[in-house]
Amino acid sequence: MPPLPATMTGIWFNQGQAQLRHDLPLPQPAPHEALIHMQWVGLCHTDWDLLKGYKNFTGIPGHEFVGRVIQCQDQTWMGKRVVGAINSHCGHCRCCLRGAVSHCEQRNVLGILNRPGALAEFLTLPLENLYELPHAMRDKQAVFTEPLAAAGRIVQQAPVTPGEAALVIGDGKLGLLVAQVLAMHGAVVRLVGRHPQRWEPLHRCGVEGVLVDEITVAPLMDRVVVCGGGDAGLRMAQAMVRPTGLLMIKSTFDGVTGLDLNDVVIRELRVMGSRCGDFAPALAWLAQARVETDFLIEGCFGLTQAEQALAQAFRPGVLKILVQNDLKIVHR
């Protein structure tokens, strides 16, 4: 392959500003890594948190992507269309040795921690992080692999008992995926939110939508998953879970939350945080059309319009905004 330019185009976050730059250094893959030409990127709430100062982030954001391998030492990967797990691990720390590689003590995280992200022309990832996409899967489906894997994490951590009563707080992007995952695994699911126009695809898989102002405390739920609503949503979730039930928290919070620890003790609640999940089951669900994602897409922009894409994505109430790489590879 002819040599690539030394620089590329992408979004740069710095001190609360998002700037489209054309002078970003081209990432160089290590021997065990691939150089990937970005095709599509999904924007998510974590990107907004990073722009606001989460982890004092400066750099290229973006971690939900579809791309094509254009350079690596293992030629079997060349030209393949891929998605990639975002956590890169060391393999020898305490977390890695017990199999919790997403909690590696030395990890870097694509577009979040110590690894430039996907909102640029090119990115790198270890080959072991990559998953080849089925030929029949559309890019606009595949770009949901990472958030769907995160949604699926809840059933890896706590398998569903068929018929269990589950409540999802929040009808944003993540909540709409979590509700579908719980339903496909046999839970009887209710979704609490403010946007009934989003619920029709969920009705088809048996999920009942309830407006937040109309929710009642009874009956209490076996499992409640917090996917939004802020501190008020967390308090509602705790009130809705039955004694000895499971409270799962997918959202992060600014500052101190209203979790009542006395209630946790007295009612013997199980409280569980939940973060990244496995890509393999998420890809299978997408390939088998067990999860609907098209209704989540509210807009598509080119990479050269990425500043406008971010402005749209970070407006309140907006679902998924996608960015397509509209730049051709230019060789030196």
C-alpha cells in the first residue's frame, strides 16, 4: 500500500471546545495493532461528558465505530470491515488475570483514556479487540455494536429469570436498547420515560411504556435498571425495587447522589454498577434482527461536518447522531 499522509482530519476536544482539525497526527499501529479507516461513528453521551471535562480529556473522541482495516502485520485482517472493543488491556495485572479485562489497571480506552478515538479519518486498535462484520450487516446497524454490548452487560452480570418483572428508567438511547435486551431474554419489561413517540418499536417486543408522571410505586419490581433521569431517576428506581431485588445503575452521575443506603441495608437490596459488555452477543443480536436500531438514528453528517454533528447530538432529547467519513484516502 502506498504511504499515507502524516496528518489527518478529525475532531479535537480541548478545554470545552470541539474543533475540526486537518493537522492531527496519523496514528501509527504497534505490531499487534491495526490501522483502521473509519467509516461511521456514533456519538454518545460520554462524548458530551468528555467535552465538559470528564477525566480532563483532551484529544480525539469517539468510541462507537465501523471501519475497514487498511494496515497491519497480520495480512488475514487486511480489508476487513470491523468494529472494535474499546478497552485495551495489559494481560498481566490482577484484573486481567481474573478475566476482568475491561477493568485492567493499565488499560487505555478508545476515545476516552490514553488512546485517540474514532472521530477522525483513522484509528488504531489491537487485533484482539476487532470483530469482523457479517457481509449482510449494514454499517448503520453495526455502529450500534458498542452501545448494544453495554446494554447486554446487564444480562451477563445478572441473568434474567423468565417472567421476572423489570423496570427501565429512561427512554434515551441506552434505555431503549436495555429494554429490548431484557425483553428478548424473557423479562416482563416496563419502560419509564418522557417520549412516547419513541416507544412503538418496543411495543412490538412486548415492552410497556409509562410516562414518568404516571408511574406508581406498586407493584415493586424484581429488577430496576437506571439509564437516565439523574438523581430523581435514581431515587425513583430505588423506590420501585422490591425487597432483596436488584438495582442496576448504567448511568453516571455528577456529584453526590440520593441513594438511600439505610434502605439498601434494611430491604437487603442488591446494587450493581454496569459498564462495558461483550461484542459477540451484541453482533449476534444485530445479525438476527432481534434488536431494532434504525429508529434511534436522528441524523447523519459527514466528517467534514462533525462540528455541526456534535452540536446536534448534544441538544437535549436527541437520540443517535452518526458521522460518516466523507473523505477519500489520499496517498503521498
